[in-house]
Amino acid sequence: MKRELGVCYYPEHWGEAVWEEDAARMKSLGLSWVRIGEFAWSRIEPKPGAFNFEWLDRAIDVLGAAGLKVVMSTPTATPPRWMVQKYPDMLALDEAGQPRRFGSRRHYCFSHLPYRDECRRIARALGERYGNNPHIQAWQLDNEYGCHDTTLSYSPHAEAGFRAWLKEKYGTLGALNAAWGNVFWSMEYATFKGIGLPNQTVTEPNPAHMMAFRRYSSDQVAAFNRAQADVLKSYTSVPLIHNYMGRITEFDHFDVAADLDIASWDSYPLGFLWDRIDTTEVHRKRFLRQGDPDFQAFHHDLYRAVGDGRWWVMEQQPGPVNWAPYNPAPLTGMARLWAWEAYAHGAETVCYFRWRQAPFAQEQMHSGLLRPDGKPAPAFAEVEHLSEELALLPDVAPHQADVAIVFDYPSCWAWEVQPQGADFHYFRLVYEQYRAARSLGLSIDFVQSWSPQIPTYKLLLVPGLMTMPAILRDMLAQFEGTSLIGPRTNSKTTEFSIPTPLPPDLPGLDCTVEFVESLPPNVKYQLEGGGAFRHWAERLTGEAEVALTRHDGAPAVMSSGNMHYVGGWPDREGWERLIASACEAQGIATVRLPEGVRIRETGRHRFAFNYNSTAVTLDGVRIPAAGVHWEDL
Amino acid sequence: MKRELGVCYYPEHWGEAVWEEDAARMKSLGLSWVRIGEFAWSRIEPKPGAFNFEWLDRAIDVLGAAGLKVVMSTPTATPPRWMVQKYPDMLALDEAGQPRRFGSRRHYCFSHLPYRDECRRIARALGERYGNNPHIQAWQLDNEYGCHDTTLSYSPHAEAGFRAWLKEKYGTLGALNAAWGNVFWSMEYATFKGIGLPNQTVTEPNPAHMMAFRRYSSDQVAAFNRAQADVLKSYTSVPLIHNYMGRITEFDHFDVAADLDIASWDSYPLGFLWDRIDTTEVHRKRFLRQGDPDFQAFHHDLYRAVGDGRWWVMEQQPGPVNWAPYNPAPLTGMARLWAWEAYAHGAETVCYFRWRQAPFAQEQMHSGLLRPDGKPAPAFAEVEHLSEELALLPDVAPHQADVAIVFDYPSCWAWEVQPQGADFHYFRLVYEQYRAARSLGLSIDFVQSWSPQIPTYKLLLVPGLMTMPAILRDMLAQFEGTSLIGPRTNSKTTEFSIPTPLPPDLPGLDCTVEFVESLPPNVKYQLEGGGAFRHWAERLTGEAEVALTRHDGAPAVMSSGNMHYVGGWPDREGWERLIASACEAQGIATVRLPEGVRIRETGRHRFAFNYNSTAVTLDGVRIPAAGVHWEDL
Amino acid sequence: MKRELGVCYYPEHWGEAVWEEDAARMKSLGLSWVRIGEFAWSRIEPKPGAFNFEWLDRAIDVLGAAGLKVVMSTPTATPPRWMVQKYPDMLALDEAGQPRRFGSRRHYCFSHLPYRDECRRIARALGERYGNNPHIQAWQLDNEYGCHDTTLSYSPHAEAGFRAWLKEKYGTLGALNAAWGNVFWSMEYATFKGIGLPNQTVTEPNPAHMMAFRRYSSDQVAAFNRAQADVLKSYTSVPLIHNYMGRITEFDHFDVAADLDIASWDSYPLGFLWDRIDTTEVHRKRFLRQGDPDFQAFHHDLYRAVGDGRWWVMEQQPGPVNWAPYNPAPLTGMARLWAWEAYAHGAETVCYFRWRQAPFAQEQMHSGLLRPDGKPAPAFAEVEHLSEELALLPDVAPHQADVAIVFDYPSCWAWEVQPQGADFHYFRLVYEQYRAARSLGLSIDFVQSWSPQIPTYKLLLVPGLMTMPAILRDMLAQFEGTSLIGPRTNSKTTEFSIPTPLPPDLPGLDCTVEFVESLPPNVKYQLEGGGAFRHWAERLTGEAEVALTRHDGAPAVMSSGNMHYVGGWPDREGWERLIASACEAQGIATVRLPEGVRIRETGRHRFAFNYNSTAVTLDGVRIPAAGVHWEDL
């Protein structure tokens, strides 16, 4: 698979006079792809049913004639004003019951079926006109599902859909009441119509009620996407893509991806540093102009799994953005580094967002490869350099890592439904474990909890998996590699009850969680030999071997052969010790990397990335600030 | 009065098959009481008017047959779904006018009279069936009035009720307008229908308006409780009880208690450490697994006054709970210590919440005496030990303390209506004074502001009493003991105006508050000889003796004989000095206790409690961590 | 112009019996003015159309007979209850769509035209009765426009008004869509009725949409004021005044002032210290009882410009107030200092608020010159002293400063619409620059961005002016003095787009902002020679001279002759260096004043004010705490 470059472009923002020059400049910069159309509904269909495709035909012609491949998009993330006037009830309602109105984007409720039909209709119109257009080599559906907290809606349409979904799932109210434990607090329902959404209750709703609503809401995103995908597949055979966002976990990306061909995501390292990760001010200052050294790789690896191996960066930050609390400029070199890191993790294509900075509307302070006056912005030169380098390096060589982490979206919802401690998140737990593993120089794959690939890994990490599928339990019973499981693993049934036997109930491991503790930030349980549990600690009992103890004598890790259950939330040192020891048992080499330096191995190369603003020396090689180094394996 | 143990039990949560074994285990553990039924409405009356008592009959029989005394409850804190469908307007509205909907508990507005009638109806049905059941030895009405901020509701029913209440109270609009000072800002009303609730105003509403609404809202809680109490009294002669919560001050507990026989409260020391007291992170860390050393005793003493001497702990935390920001496990021994402390303060019965941890619904992470799988949880063994100890110790000996603190719910509302400084609370002021007194080894009673017992005390503390009743003023004029009054005492009329003569207007004390200051946390007035005023300071003038001055020369305390007015909010050292000095004048012995150690004297014993996680030595006696020590007086 | 003293009085709050004595005491205290009537609507017109002027006639007679000049007010800030019952839709709606209800004050939407007519009606009634009353020497219209966040309303009336305003402004939807760039995100409108208010959108609305709404909302305040002013001008020829507040920037005060004769403002230095400025706890502690040393002067200078030279302090804090987070008492002497500072900055009259502390309603904890019992409060003696001093000093001598700062309300809205960094405010930028200039001993004028006075200054400061009018650009091209312009200057068109050529596009200065950065608080760019940029930094390019560089080598200031563009937000040291250097070039003397000491020169005197709580020595003169010193120039 060849590595390629691309850019996002909005012909409708600019006079047609500049299209040709723009296309020529893109081509000469070495770009192969140009994405268009994802917000253009008001220009494609200015009035209901009255299409205006001519300008778009011309734009595609101009781009294609210049030798660019086009990613055409459905514009369903921005229904035009007339659509909302036609369906005033298509707006989502927030948790307080307030409408989320027209005037920006993503102003629709995923449960609104008439709007879903309208999206089928526009997809059909686009498919009919462009399904066989030779310049169009891929399609993007909608834009950034779930962004701006749009997965969950508390509208009447969501309520009606939820009730139907419950009826389908449980059949009878008796089954539902029993599954949820509604006898508690006299919450039993006598009719499906009596079931509301789990918002605005006096104190917290039944977690089973919340969890069912989370599952329902995720299903609607998948169904919404499927509606368009099914239409487009009847018109085209080029790949279908969606551009996911960083740390959006409200819907199950694996479910959406099942109807698509390629996963992609929108990577804004400097913005995400501020609003997507839990860290310190010192860390943010250190990586202010580079982004967190693990955030991009985490999503590269995760979306590679979501895309079943095929994935892009659809939008890559080129300079300062407009939407974070603070918006500095990237350190020189980072626009190149981010792209190389994506390729090293298997990206087929990296598209920069956007070609030219728009001087108007919401994103006018979002930089592009060009300034608003059309002159090159600082990232332009980096992309020039990158495009020359790309010509010299071989294709992406797919490569399975030795280490896999089970990532499970429903577990994320379960942690949010019942964190049991302030600020506890599943994402944070997995992210900290991932960071520790990468600090040891490891390359990592993510896998779903029932993935048939699981037995092929040497080391399997299973953090915080709230409900363990039987198939995973069976694979663990046979697993030949080392597994590091926990904390909080298998602590809920699929109906959000505590199972009996009590957790973690692992095959061949006589270990029971007697009770759990959530801890404030200033309290830790020290571990023998170094590291500590923080945030979360479990009291383990049973006959299994105690592989590690806490300073207070309680078991920290209990083991049976190569299967280890971790009864707490380790800190950085704790995770590094546990992972390093597991790697040693499997003959996987580890190394303690300098802060801000990360490694990724492909089938042929070993890449090193320096996220620091100063040079580092790694294995005798000096890597400059924002530098990338690779060598053959 | 014999000390007894009990537990909360939910037969409707478990198959009938386990009831007998559960009852036998309770009995063999030494429990005397079992509370049931307080959330079971949907099982008692699954459809409107269609009762199903048979399962409950059997449950009571099984428990009674095992030798347990039953506390039967009215289930009115959890109206079933059909009730809310019958009366959609029974929901409370929050301050923003949003409904507080079905799906958890306490989803009713205290002003909704049809629901109040329904509560009379269910109380009547229960009373008819079980009023003479010999196993039922007490009744609990509803559950935790006011919990989850449910005292105040801004519903149309509340508005209508408030208007009727105002008409009853003031008679004419002229009287109301004059009493409230509505000429200010042209707020005069021409009709009672024109008076709204004091929410959603542009800037703050008239404090007299707010205060009237607070009084009205408290009255509705009392009326709601009275409605059930009146019904039950016609069917039974065993005691009626309500289980109050920690630091709920929105209704006047003395008013509710007037219709009941015994007060009780639900004591969750580890949860309350996080969300009920104003303290530091260091303090919270120190007492993370023990609870604040004064919070339980404060409520024991307060609710002893509320119950006019008779009180229980109806729910005692046994292990980690689910609802605090962080939920650690109690230090070993605390489940026993908390019970002994309750007995030492006069509790007749301590019931643990709950028998077995429920694996489903909202409180599935709330521990019980048994784990979800029925095996003993850690507290089980402590209760076993406790029950053996109880057999050896004499009855609770009632005992009046030397020191009394006036506690006044309307003052709490007045401070909230007009704190005059950010984060100033009446509760906090009283609590800090109580903590200082207990640090000196004192046993303390609370009294109402008009209690005829007041003259029998040696030392009377009157902190922050916003409006002084004439009867207290008269008692102070005659008081033979020492009184420590202030700050902010008598600073408002009953209609929330500044009185003339200006405050504090104490009998025989020529002292006037010229003006008051609220101070930010980092500003203090140092006191001569040690300690300081913080938060609040008053400029005192007059001819009375200046008993203590501030470093800036202004009077801090002005006195006439044994009556002292304190013109500020003393810090810990300040309170300790003032109280110690007052005790000395009255010949009351004081001692500076080690941090975390507290003393309580009963009629026959002196108990010492060690809230620390390490042993302490007190008067030559070593008390282990979480230890209790008693000796004869 | 003679300096005078006054007070705010509410005859309707007190029995008529005390009026005569009150008037006599005011007169004997040396007061000349008394403001009345601004909240008295419910007493003037108790029922719709039924006026009761007799009490007011008598009050004016009593005050006038005592020799006091009366400021009569329109009571339109407090529509009575019957008005809101007549027009339930006159209430403003907040951003969440919630009504802002009756029960305090300012409960009206500026867009509600029937209420505007009612205000015309009451103004007419008052004008008819009192327009020629010889005791009434000035009128105040309404009270504190915009206070309590009342400028912006999201009501249906505001929406309808906004649409009409847009139609008037843009003519066609094509023009509007093009001006706003609505093609972005398919936000194009096909009808004016389709345009909503910019609240409750899913993510941020189009900044052009927000900016238009801000302009519209400001226009409504001016139109509301004009409606009353036009009526009153037909009945009276004495000056019309409005009392503005501190740091209210939601409407353009220059626009309102165009219909009035005198500007005034309400100065509460201790309250404003807490909720109006961005500073540290240490600073707040230091000036807890004095107020920030620049806040009062800033508004004196600003409102002198707003009033085109004529201005008052209509309400001057005399003691503790009730509405700040903390409400300490002023340091002795401050009530005098604040008045002298106002006079030094050109105030004609200073009125204290209020005569006697009201014992009831919302402001009962707001002190006056008298206590609630009628005895003198601490400030009384200071006013006595002040009134004696006033008799000895000459009139206010108007005086133009050497230095002017351009202050532009629309720029403030633009910064709020698009801060680009958390907590960035235009007011804060201007305030910090003003503080730095005053620390150098400078006297300062504010000017509008198109003021014809601009060429007469020696030093012109133009901070953060988002859109530069052509007339200012022309004046700058000809400017003979020194100008210090930036940051962020001229970065938006009037339609909130990025202009081409790129900013700052200054005449004769070849300097372009390549990109901008917003920075978190802990990140700075050090400047060569001292000081730093923080919060905001711009990458400057071009051929202009680099007058100052950052440590990283990038240009910080680029210049052409005496015109300097500042590409960042300087810290205190940075501003002081830049301003001092500019002053030196113009031969303006500067001095580094001690902290808390400030200077103001009038035409005849040089005043020095010591805001510290300890004495300072300035040029050999000892100025006590809270002291004022003046000497002839």
C-alpha cells in the first residue's frame, strides 16, 4: 500500500476563478487526494428537491483534470435551514431538555427517522450523479459522528426509539424489570410507554437504565451510517470512509466501521492536548507545540483496528487552530513528524486540513496550508519536504505487534455510568497503560474483546473490561501468551448487575474481589518493590498465587501461570514494572525510552519520533527537536 | 433503656427461599430489629388500588418468628410509576423550573396535596393490615425527608400553596408589602395571585420573600409527615420514627419531630466526610477511612434534642458506599466504634444498612453486612464482636451535659438567604464551635432557642442566632450560668429586617453593632492573646466592658457579668480560648484532647473514641486505632 | 465648573415625618444635590393610569425648601407588578431561554416595544408635572443600563427586532449570507424569518451572527434611552443624565450618551475589586479596604469621554456593601479619597449612595451615610471634612492629557465573540495598558476611534482595536505624535472576516501578521531587554524596522518612524518599557510611582493619591494611608 498525501478543500468557499490554480498548486506540492463537499448541502440543494450540481461537476472536473483523486462526501452533518424548518423536531435535546438549535453544525438527532430518510435521499442523489465519476476514488459519509456531544439526545424521537428498542430486546416488561432490578426503589414499569429517558431524575437513575440508553444511542449512530452506506454501495465500488474524532467514545466505532471500508480520523494534536487528556500543567507546557507523545499513536492504533487494517488521517492539523482553550503554533517540524508517525502506524493517506484558511465564519482562525490571502503558511514548506521524502521510502508494510490491548466501547460507557470515584474514566485507564507500554519501546495493537486474533499475540492486556464475553474467557483459558487482566474486570453482567460468582471469575484463577475502593488523588497504596495503586484498589482473596503485594500486605496481583489479575489502578511505575516483567516472560525486548521519545516498528523499519523541543540521542543517533529517524530492521 | 442492634432488609429483593435463613442469621448475630418496606410500594400496590400484601405478610411472619422486632415503613419516598402517570404534576420543579422526573426516588413535591392524600391512603392500608401485628414494634414514615435537595420545589402547586400560606399569615397585601419592605424597587403586590416564587429573578429576590418561602417549604414537610402520622396513630400505639439525614437543614426537624415518637438518622461517616463538611484535603486524607471525628457526634447530639431524648441510628454504614466522590473502605474497627459512639451519645438502637449488598440497581456498590453472594463482608465480624460486648454493658444512662448550644433551623435559612460573604453557612459556624468545645473534652447538648431547659445549663452557647425570641431574651436576663453569644445574633426581625435598637440588643449589655464585615479566607483580625476572627467581624460600640480586643484595638468581645457577646467568627484557637475561659468561670473541667480523640460522658461512664489510624495514649491508657475505651465515672 | 456633593435619597422608604430633618441634615453636611425617584414607580402609579404625585410633590418641596437641588429620575428600571401582568412577554429570556422574572429589578427586555412606549408614557407624566419645577435641576433616566447582564435578551421580541434590524441593514438575504460567510457549514438563509438568535446552537455560532446580535442589542439600549430622552427634552431644559456602571461593556456608552447631557457612574471600589478585574489574591488582600488603585480612575477617564467632558459620580460607596463575594469596610479616609480622585479627574458632582441604610429588602446590608437607626455611620464624618475642604479649593479646571487611549465598545464585543484564548478580554488588555501608563505617573484621556481630537495628542495608544475605521487610518497616516498600536489591531472587517491585505495593514508600515498564538498562563515569550509577551503573540513579517525582538528572535515590535506595531500582549514590565520609551520620544515626563500611589494633573493642580494602608513618601512629601496630596502646577 502506497503512502499518499491529501488536503481538504471547499470549492464553494472560493470563486471558481481560483480553482484551477489551487488544483495545480496541490498537485505540484505532491498531493494525491482532495476531499470536498462535506458541508455543501445548501449549495447542492438550495431549496428542497431543487438540486444544483453544476458547480460541483465543474469543481470535480477541475480537480480531476489536475490529476487529483477526489474524496466526495455526503453533507449530512450540516442539514440546511430549510430542512430544520421542515422538521423542527429533528433537533437533539440536551440532558436538560433544551433544544440544540440551527446555526452551527451537527444539529440533528440520530433517532429522527425522517431525517435519516432525507440523508438516504441526498446520498442517492449524489450516488446517482457521481457514483461512476472516475475522479472520485473514495467517499466520506457525514463528518465526525458524535463530535460536540451529539451522540446522546433526549428528544421525543429518542424516547420513542428507545422504547421500541427495549421492546425488541426484552420482549416483556417482566423481563425488563427483572433484568434492571427495578424492584429497587419501586421503579417497576407496567407499560413500555411508561419508560422515559434516564435524564432529569431526582438522584441518579438505575445504571441498567443508563447503560441500555447508551447501547441504544450507539446503535442509532451505526444505523444512521448504515442508511447512507447501503445507498452508496448500490452506486459505487470505491471505498467508503468516515472521519472519526479523537477520544469520542459515546458510540461503538467497530459497529459503524462494519459498514465501511476504511477508517480515518481527524488529528489535532495541539487542540487535543487541552481537552482530551488528563494530565498536568507541566506536561501541557512541555508539549504545548508538539502535542502529547502518545495521543496520536493511540488513535492510529485504535482506528487501525476499527478499520480492520485500513485507515487514514483525514484531517491533519497544519498550524494553530481556533477551538482549544489556548491555540499556539506547532513547533517547526511537527506537521511533518505527525504525518510520518501516522505512516509508521500504517496510515495509507494523510490529508491536511485545510488548503486555504477561510477568512469568514466559525473556523476563520483555523490555519491551513495557505494563509487567507493565498500565500503559503508555515506548514506548506514542511509538506513540500515530506512529499519529497515520501517518494524515496517504500510502501507501508503491515505488521502485527507482539502486544495487544483489548479496547471495548461498552466498557467505556459502563465506567461513565458508574465511575464509583470522581474523574475515573475507562479511557484514562487504557491510555495510561498504553503510555507505559510505549515508554518501554513497544509497538501495540488494539483488539476487540472477541477478536479471533487474540490467541496470536504474545502479551495480552485487558484493562477495565467491565463485562467479559464468554468467547474471551474461553480464549484466556487456552491462551499461551501472558495476560495482564484488570482492574475491575468482569465486574458487571451485560445487564449491569454484579455477577455471581463474584469478579473477576477468571478461568483457572482462584481469586475473588471482596470489595473495591475508590481513592482520592492524594491517597495511594504502595506496591512492594516500587510503584503504587492509585484511584482504585480491590481487596483480593482466594487460593491463587500472590505475585505482588501492597505495603499493607494485601495482594496486589494474583496469578495462575502466565495469567495475572491486577487488583488496582497502577501508576506509571507500577504499569511499567508489570508490563516489563510480562514482556520478559515472553522474550519481548523492552527499553526505557527518554521522555517524549517514541518508537514504532513496521514490517521493515524501526521509526523513532522525538516529541521534545530539544534534540535527544537514542542508541547513539542524534534526533533533532521534532525529528524523525528510521532505520531498516 | 436497653441498647439494641438492627439491620435494614428488603425481602422483596430476594427469593422467599432465603428469608428464613437470613432471619436466623440476623438473630444469631445478635440483632433485635429489622427495618423493612420503605421502598416497596410497587410490590404492595402493583396497580392503583390493587394491593398485594401476601408476600409482606409472609416476610413479617418469617422475621417475627425468628425473634426479630420489625420496623415497618410507609413507602412514600418511592411513588410507583402509575402514581406519576396519574399525577404528572406531582413532580417537583427545580430552581430553573425543570421537572425532577421519575426514575430514582423522592420524585414528589411536598406541596402536591393529591399526592399527600395518596400517602394517607397507603398509610391507612398499611395501618389497617399491620397496626396490631405483634411483630411490628415501630414504624418509619417515608425515608430521608429532604435528601437530594427535595425540600424546595418551584412547582405550580408550591406556588399556589405559598400564596395561600401568605394570605393566612399576613391577611392583607398591605401587611405583606409593609413586612417585606416591597416599596424598595417597586415590588409591591396588589393581589396574592401576583406573588410568585422567589426563583429566576433578574438579580436576587427580596430576602423577606425568600425567607417566607423557606418557612413555607419547611412547613410542608411537617404537614406531609403529619398527614401520615395522624393516620398511623389511629391504628397503632408503637413508636413512630423518621430517619433524618446528615446536614439536611432545609426543614425544621423539631417541627417534624413534634408528630413522632423517636428521632433517627442515617449515619454514613465516610461519605459525609466528602460532601457535608468544609475542611482541608489534609484532614480528609487523615480521616479518609474513619470519618470526621465530630460529624457523627454532632448529629447524635442534635437528633437527641430533635427526638426529645429518644433516638436511633436507623442506617449505619458498614463498608464502602457508592455515592461519595471517593468511596474507600472503613478502617477495621470503625463499624464497631461508630456504634459505640452512638450508644454513648444515647442511641437506643443502631441498625446497619443493609443486610446483603444488592447486586442490581442504583446502590449495587453499597456494601452490606453480607456480600452479594451471601458470604460475610468485613463488617460482619465487627458486629458479632459488638453484639457480645453489648451483652456485658449496662443500659444507656441518660445524662444532661453542662454545656448547651442553641440550634435553630430558621437561622440556617436566614444565613443562606443572606450569607453576606461567599461560603458562609450557619451550619459551619455552629459546627466549628461544637468541634472546639469537644476538643476540650466537653459533652454537649443541643437545645431549641426557646427550650425551657436552658436555665438548667451552666454554659450556654448561642452562635449566629439571626432572630432572638423574646422568651430567650428573658431567660438570658435571668441566666445564672455563663453565656457566649454571637456573632450576628439577633440581627434580623422575624420579617428579615434590621431591628431597631440595632443588634445584638442583649438584656443588660450596652453593646451595638455599628457595621459588619465579611472577609475573604486570607484575611484575619488577630485577637489579643491568641486566636483570630475570620470570615466575619463586627464593629462593636457601647459602654459594656471590653473583655477581649483585636490587635487593631477594636473590641472583640463585650461583656456584662457572665454574658459575653462575640463580635466575630473565631478560628479554632479563638473558640477554644473563649469556651475554656467560660468553662473555668463555671467550674467545668476541660482538657486539650489529642487530635482525633473524643470523649463522651453518660450517666455512668466516660467513653473515649480514637478516630485515628494509629494508637494514642490518653490518661495513661493506650487506645488502639479505631479503638473505644470506657471507664466508670 | 464648581465641585459639588450630593446624596441618593428615597423619601418613599421613610415616614414623611423625617423628611424635613433629613433635608436639613443634608444641607448642613454641605450637600448640594439629592437624587430621588428612580425606583418609585409603584408609588407614583400604583394602578395602571392612576397616578399619585402628591407625596412626591411634598418630598420635592421639602428638599427644595431646604436649599437642595433635586435630580429627578424616571423609574423605568423597576416596572411595577401590574406592568408585568399586563405584558407577561416583556421579560427578558436568558441564553438558555429561561425567563428572568419579576421580583427584583431590571426585569424587562430592551426589545419589547410596548414597554418602551410605557416608559415614554411615564416620562411624559413626570415631565408634565415636574419639567418646570425649579427645584429639579437635572434628570436621571432609568438606572444602570445593562447591570445584572440585562443588555442581551433571547426573547421572541428580541428575535423579531433582530430580524427587522438585519433586513434594514443588509436589504437582501444574498447580501447577508455573503457578508457572514454562511456558505460555511451550509448556514445560508432563504428568509429573514429563518434567522434565529445565536443561542443554544450545537457548537459555536457564526461569529458574524454573534457580532450582529451584539450590535443590535447595543442599539436597543440606545433606542430605549432615546425614547425617554426625546420626551423629557420637550418638557425641560435641565441636563439629562444616566448613571452607568463599572465594567459594563455590552452596549456602546457613546451611543447612549449622544442623547444625554452629562455622563455619570456608580462607583463601588470595594465591590468592584472582587468581580470586575482579573488579578491575584495578594493584590485583592492588599487593596481589600481601598479598592484597586486604577479602577475608579479608569472609569472616571472613560466616562469623561462618554460625557464629552461633563460627568458625575452618581453613586459613591460610603461603607460596606452587600453584593460582593466579600464585603469589608473601607479604610478610614477612603470615602474622602475616592471623592477627591473623582474631582481631580474632572467630576462636577459626587453623590454618596445612600443617605440612610434601609433596614429592609435586598440592600439592607448596604451602608449609607446614616445607620438604619438614623445615627451617623463612619463615612458621615469624612463627608463633613470633605465638604469643608471643598469650600477652600478652586473649581475643576478642565485639562487635556498628553496621552490618549482609543476605547472601542465594538472591539470588546468582538473579543468576547472570538477570544481565541480562554479568559482573554479586550477590557483586560486595555486595563493593563492603562495601569502601566498610570504607574508611570501619566494622566490619560480616552477617545473614540474616530475622534477628531486624536491629532492633538502627543501619544496615542490603540490596543486591540479589532476593526480600524478608515478615518483613524487616515489620521494615523498624518499623525505627528507617537502611536503604539496593537496587538490584534485591524484583524477583522466590520463583518467579522479576516481582511485582505492581512492585518494590521497600517499606513506606511510594512508589517503583516502571519499567524497568531494564544498562550496559557504559564507560557511567555521573553522580550530582549526585559518584559515579556503573554496570553497573545503574533508572528510579524515585513520590511518595516524591527524595533524590539523576542528572545526567540522573532519581531516583537515593528516600526515606521513614530508608529509602532506591538505584536503581542505585553506584561506589566513590557508595557511600561514601551510606553516610557514612547513618552521619551515625545518629551513627556514619566516617573515610576510606588505601588498603590497614583497621580492626576488638572489644569492647575497635581494631585497624588495613596491607595495603600500605610503612609508613603513621594517627592519628599509624606502622604498618609488613604491620603490625598495636591500642589499647584
